[in-house]
Amino acid sequence: MHKFYNTSPNPVTFLVKIEPARSFEKTIRSAYGLMNTGQSSPDGIPKNPWHLFLILGYSDSYLQGVPGFIQEPLISALSKIAQWKGVDKDLDPFCK
């Protein structure tokens, strides 16, 4: 688990290299698109749980506190169900 936060009043800039990137850009575009259109809570969690499962699936990210061996197959399955339901099409406009 990791996180970054700025405790100073000054802006912070840093460079991150993600390898392999896989669907990272799609993840960021989708998450910010949902935030910018009011489809996420103030803390950035998508209001639609299917959107959350898609974003977690795209990013290979998991929630803190639940073992990965439980989350990985569960999030993968829920992300695939969201795709089967066509919910991934909601995120397409953010990724063009």
C-alpha cells in the first residue's frame, strides 16, 4: 500500500514511472471523467459500483484491508460482469 499527500501549502510536483503501464491512462481518464461530471463522491469514489469495479479492474488496484487473494478474482469477475452489462461504454467518452 502506498499514498502521497502534501502537508505544506506549496504545490508539489513529482515524476512517476509506471511499468508496465497496462491500462493506467484509461484508469486515470475514467476516474477524473467521473469526478468532473459529478459521478463520484467528493473523495473520488465512483457513485456507481460498476464504475468502481471497472476502474479497479483497469488499474489492477485493490482495497486496503482485504487480502489480495480474495480481491483479485472478485474484482476481476465484477469488472468482467460490468463489461458484459455494457457499463464500460459509460467511460468511453473520457478515454477519447
